[in-house]
Amino acid sequence: MKRWFSKWFGWVRVVAFIGLICGIIIRIGDPHLLAALRNTTFDFYHQSKPRDYTPLPVAILDIDDRSIEELGQWPWPRTLIAELVDKATADGVIAIAFDIVFAEPDRLSPAQIVDDNPALPAALAQEMLRLPDNDAILAKSFSRSRVILGQTSIRSFAGSRAEKRELADVQFALIGPDPKPYLLRFPDIVQNLPALEAVAAGRGMFNARPDADGVYRRVPLVMTVQDEIRLGLTPELLRVATGSEPFAVRTNEAGLEGVVLARQLVPTAHDGTVWPYLTPTLQQRYVSASDLISGRMPQGRLANHMVLVGTSAIGLEDFRATPLGVAMAGVEIHAQVLENIMEKSMLIRPNYTIAIELVTTVALCALVIIFAPLFGARALIFSSALLLTAFIGASYYLFYEHRILLDPSFPAVSTMASIILISTVNYLREERQKREIRGAFGQYVSRDLVEQLTQNQEKLTLGGESRQLTLLFSDVRGFTAIAEEYREDPEGLTRLMNQFLNILSNAIMYHKGTIDKFMGDAVMAFWNAPLDNEDHVRSACRAALRMIDDIKSYNTDRMQGVKKSNKKLADKEKAQRAVQTIHSLNIGIGINTGQCVVGNMGSDTRFDYTALGDPVNVASRLEGQSRYYGTPILLGQKTAYEIRGEFALLELDMIRVVGKEVPENIFALLGDETLFATPEYKALVDSNAAMLGAYRAQDWDLMETTLENVKTDLEAMGLKLDKYIELYATRLANLSANPPVPDWDGVFASTKK
């Protein structure tokens, strides 16, 4: 009972609940990191299902790159802008909004040219001053149409001017509390020339603030400028186009509910912003300004349309990063906001979504914290993942079907943090138990076995299991001579053997083998236990080849090191003798595959994880036989048959090893797939097969010829199997002189281990 109570109400859960409370407080503060994660999620939704385009009476009169190329660099003369407005008006536009500010007089007006060029002849100057002013021409053009002028703000209080121009009066109504505390605030405004402002049908703000990552996800429909409430450019265009009625701002205690515009309520966030639901950039919205001026535009293209004048020219840099992951011309964002208002397709993030997200977070985290003792790690992760998947699915469904933005990221992150906390504590507890096991068994069993024992402590019992294993034995050739070399330096011999055995161990472990034991200068290893390895035969063979290559490299490095040391000796003759006493380390390897018993073997107080069985004995005998055939790696027939056709093998003999009655077909492992693919190897295999065939058929003359062919092929490949050639040459001489019995089976009975 005490353990159960401690498990349910331990300090870990207290810490977890405190962490949950802190997380909720952090979410309410909404730091940039959480906002960025939430925005990234919403961007993914947006990109996975952009808005479907529906043709609406909204068009963009585009000052594009082609227009600048045909009509001249920007800014254009105001007379050209006037011509643009007149032709659009003649084509039947409802209203025209400029995503441009005409804040300075036209530098190409005649009077401005005269002021800028005092050296002009007096007569020419007088003649030019009689010409109408370009801005006056543009003002007359505006007066003949319904034009909404764009205004922008100075975005910081530091840039605010001491003396500000008065704003034109705007009629609006307030429904509810004062909205100003909730609206975005801009301290100052950049207006158009007074002559243009005076004849404009409306004025709208086209400023917006990007999120911290520079992406424009929200657009203000209404804001405060110089402490006055003003509409954005897009809603002002809609207001003028639908009769120029005053707008209204509806508020409640939480902030804005929306803006009443064109006799409909356009819902907004509490701060007066909206989340545009965008389509990718579409050319259907655009009309090139040069097409309108030149007459290439089809007549009536702009009839009964609300038109936004802006630019997509690359050099004018009016592009904004969008949730779709690509930049979009600012004027097209305005156009899409207008489309959203008209078809009521704006993305929606009601105030209550935050409450839903917080309640969901508390519920999921509480479930994890409270019920963690009842579940294992997998069940806990699976059940939590199932609940999170359901919530994320509901979030995406709300977006897909109803355009509602419900953030799944904070509940998901909070739940995962709770799982990590609980799992970490459990992990630390289990690690303490594993350290106890490693301390008890790590000194005398393999690393893989230790890890398996830490995961399954019930395996700390005696007994074993039957497994198909591939076994490897290796031994140093001529170890007695090497030991004699170090007879007065036993520490040097120990160092040498440690380096040598480390090389062999690395090769075995790299190819997922288990080192059974070291026996002096010998090593025993096996594959496919304690961990399953379906490719255990090939892994063992690759390990053996790497062992041979690494020992060769070690011998080379060792010899070069000795030569460098000898160069420092004054007596060159002594140096030469010192080099001659250095013995290369060479090994013989035997590999065999078969069914063995593997497990913990020993007494109640001391046991080893090892393998037993006839294949183990055969592998040991093969290692001993490798010295007589002159090959570093000798394989049993089951091992060889498994990799035949992949590795470079050479059949050597059919022998009956000591202690066995059944003969074993043995093979040399010469190399991997690279050597196997060479034509020289194929020639060697053919000549060797012919020699062994003649040997077993007792055709001694043919054997003599084919043996020479084998020798020639070996020399061509640079392989040193002199002992193999000598062995069969000796047998040939003996058997030619003393032929075997007629029913001789060609099996060689070995009397040596």
C-alpha cells in the first residue's frame, strides 16, 4: 500500500503539476517561440489547402515590369496616372484604390522643371509656366471618378513628427465600449498632396505589421492613426464602392467583434485584424497598366469592378512574405482580403479558441501525470499519441471545413513535455538497476549480452537455447618466436598483444559479432547470439577479411615505426639486425556454421555466456588446419555453401579432422565480391576444380598438369598459397609412387589439430 501511494503521489508528479501550471502561465504570456510554433502550424494548414479561387468583381491594375519597360521608369508623370484613371473610369470601374502615396509634387510638372533648370531661356520658361500643373491634371481626373487614396503611417513613435497634418473627418459609429485600447496604434501618417486628398472619394491605410518571422499573416481592417480611428485601404474601397455609408466598429469587453461595412458585419480579432485566406498568385486578377494605356486590354474588362492600383515590378520591391511560403505582391494581398470579405471566406480565430487550447492542454497533461503509473512506456506513449492525433485531427477538420484556426501545437508540446518528464524519471530509475547489472556481469560477458540482460533480467539464469551460429576462431602464427623476441620485455609483449587483440575485437564488433573469450593469443567469437542476425554468415566472413587487412596495416605501421627508431642509432649494422628481429603478426582463422547450444554456462556462482556443440569444435579444428594449407582464412562447407556465388572462395580439400568421422569439405576465403567478379579469379576456380577432379579420379598425369595451372593462376593474382601447392605436389609424388586402393574416396584424414 505504501509503495502504491508513493507511486501515485510521489514528488515527480508534484513537480509535473507545478510545471504544468508554469506552462499555462507562459502560454498566456505568448512568447515569440510559442507564437512561431503556432504560426508554423497554421502555415502548414494554409499551404495544404489554399483557398479555391472564385471570380469576383475585383481587379488589380498592375504597374508591372512590362509597363515600366514600355511607359518609362517609375515614378511616372502624374499626367500618365491621370490617363490611367480616365481610361479605367471610361471602361466602367466602380471605384479605384491606390496602393501608392502621392506625397510629393510631381517633379515632371512644367513649373517644377522651370524651378529645377534656371538656365532655361526666358521665353521657354514663360511658355512652360502657362502649361497646367501635372498634379492639378491628376486631381481633375480623380474628381471625375471615385478614387480611394492610400495612406501609410510612420511606424514608430521615434519617427513621429512634432507637427502633424490634420486628418480628414471620417464618419463612423461605435457599438459597444471604446475600441481604441485594443486597436493597433500608429503615431503619424504620410498623406497625399492636399489637392489630391480634397477630391478623393475615400482614404484608406495600407500599412500592416508582420509577425516576428517577417510573414504577413494578419491585416488590420481598422486601426488608430494619430489617435483617430481609420479603415484600411481594402475596407475603405468596399465602403466607397457600396455607397460611401459610414462604417461602424462593434466591440465587447474582450475587444473588437468586427466592423460593420456594406451593411454586413465583418468579424475581426480583438485587435481589429483579420486572417486572410489566400490563394496562390493568379494572373486572372491582374491587368497590366500598359495594356490599359495602349488599348490592348479588352473593352469592358474592368466594368463593374473594384480596382486596386499597385505594382508587381521586381525593382519596386512591394512583395510580402505570406503563409503560403512564397512572396506575394502587396496589392494582391489587398485584393484577396477584399475577396475574403465579399465571399465571407476569411480565416477565423475566435477568442474562445485560446480557452479550448488551454483546457485541452490541462486535460491531456493531467491524464499523463496521473495515469502514468498504470501504463508502461509504450502504452503511455501510444495512448497519448492517440489522444494528440485526435485533437490534431479535430484542429485540421475545423480548418478544412469551417476555416477555424485551433492551435494543436501547444497542447502537443505540453503533453510531450509531461511524457518526457515522467519517462525520464522512469529511465533514471531503470538505469540505476542496469548499472547494478553491468557492475555484476560487465567484467566477464560480452557487451551485447550485458545490454540484453539489462533489458531482460530473467535471463540471469543458467541454461541455454539452440541457435544456428557462425563461429570464428583465430590464433597467432609463430607466437613462440614473438614471445622469444620479448623475453626481456614482458610489458612490451603485453602491450603488443593488447594492441593486436584490440584490432581483432574492433573488426568482430564492427560486424556485429559477440566475442566469447580470449585464450592467450587466440580469440573465439560467434554471430547470431545473443542478438538475432539473419546475415550472420556474411557478417562473420566480412569480419575475418577485415581482421586480415587490419593486421597487415598494423604490421606495416609497426615496421615503419621501428625503421624510424633505427635511423637514430649510430651503428647501422645494429640497426639492420634490430629490423631483422621484428616479426610480423600473422593469424589463421577458422569459420564454421551450424546448430549450437548458446547461453549461460557454469556454476551457480560463476558462469559465462558461451556456445557449445560440434560446429564449435569443427571451427577450432579449421583454424588449426589453416596453417597447413597456407591460407589465412579456412571455411567449413556449410559456411562456404551459404556465401558461394558472392565471395571469392577456393575449394581446398575434403578432410576428416581429428575427433570426427564425417569428412568436411573445406574452402579458402580469398576475398569479397570485388575479387569474385574478376576474370582471374574465375580462371583460378576452373583450374583448381580441374586439379581436384584429377586428384580424386587418381589421374596423376592430369593432376600434375592442372596443378601447374593452379600455381600459374595464383601467381597471376598475386596470391601466396605456396603451402597449398606444396601440399598437393607432395601428395602427387606419394600417390604416384604408392597408388591408393581402387575405392579411395579422396578424403584426407588429418592427424594434426
